[in-house]
Amino acid sequence: MDTEMTTPNPAGSPAERGRPSLPATSAEVTNTLTHYYRGELGRMTSWRDRIDRTSNWAITVTAALLSVSLSTPSSHHGVLLFGMMLITLLLMIEARRYRFFDVYRSRVRQLERHYFAQILAPQAELNSDWTLPIAASLRAPRLLLSQAEAAQRRLRRNYCWMYAILLLAWILKISTPRLQTDGLAQEQARSWGYIADNAALGPMPGFIVIILVAAFYAAILYGTLHRGPDDGDFIHGEAHV
């Protein structure tokens, strides 16, 4: 019986030659994970820096508008209302950036929680499927948070305080006679009608402006106090951003 002699092709098939070589030993896997962790940490840090820049812009805008509005009686209270709108725009921009940051933060936390922490202090109840979410995210990246959820997180962290400062300054502006152009010597407003008149914005009556501001801040308060189903990194008392 004739037998056909075949010689192995050391270079492999054309399809195999086009594939990148995968780690074959535990040392190679460890080295790959280390470099991957550093890459994800760098991307997370980059998006974190973008978030901080937006927060710095919001703080600068708040301080500047407070200075303009309260420095002279001729300054209109609408400057503070404009500041609330501008802070809302910056909050929306920051929420969008936070959604991208959260993708990389989630990958980094998976590695830290299930790999590096296991090296430092092994636990018997380690989840063996912890790599699956990372692999799925790498194959089909998707945002983990909605725009509203991201905005709520940033609102609780920083923006609620800026909104509160602007609101207090606006109330002070419309209720303090010395901050009005009429130049009254009294320290406090003596009637609600006086406050409503000062809150007028162009053709819009003051009481409507007050109602709109109250409704807006009711939404801000709800967004600040309402908490959704966060993961373990957002339990009260744990470090998070």
C-alpha cells in the first residue's frame, strides 16, 4: 500500500500566518494583562482629566457671574439665571464625557477587583467568569450609563453645590433693596410683591419667573437625592468618582 508522505509546514497556512500569536504561557498572559491594564488606566485617566476640566469651567463661570451680579446694584438678576442655564450646559457636556470614562473605569475595576486583588489576598469564592464582561466590552464596546444617570452622578458630586450657590445669590439679589437700582436704605424686602416685582424678566411677570425657578430646582433636588441601582463601586463609604 502506497502511503503519502506529508511534511509539516513550519510557517503554517496562510490564514495562520496572518493571525497574531496569542500568549501561550502564564508568564506571557501576565505580561499581556499588565500592559493591557496600563493602557486602560491611561485612557481612563485621560477621560478623567476631561471631566475635571469641565468642572473647573463650571466653577469659574459660577464665580465670575456671582462677582458680576452682586458687585453693583445695576446688574440684572437675569445674569444669575443665565448662569444656571450655562451650568446646565456644562453639566450635560460633563455627563457625556463621564459616560465614556465609565466604560474604561469599569474595565479597570474588573481587573483590580478580580485579578490584582486576588494576587494580593486570594479568596476562595473568586468568580471564574470575571473576564467575560471585559471580553464582551472589547468586542462590542457600548456605553454603560444613560445620559440621565451620568448627569445625576455628576450632579451629586459637584454641580448641586454650584446650583445651590447660584440660587442663594439669586434670592439675595431679588430680595435685598440695596442690591436694586432704586437704592432703598432698608436691609430686607417688606413684602412679597416687592420680591415678585424684582424677579420680573422682561415682559415675563416676576411670579412666573419664581415658579419656573422653583420647578427647575425641584428637578435638581430630585436628581441629587435620587439614587439608581449602582454597582459595588458606588456603595456609600467606598471610594468612587
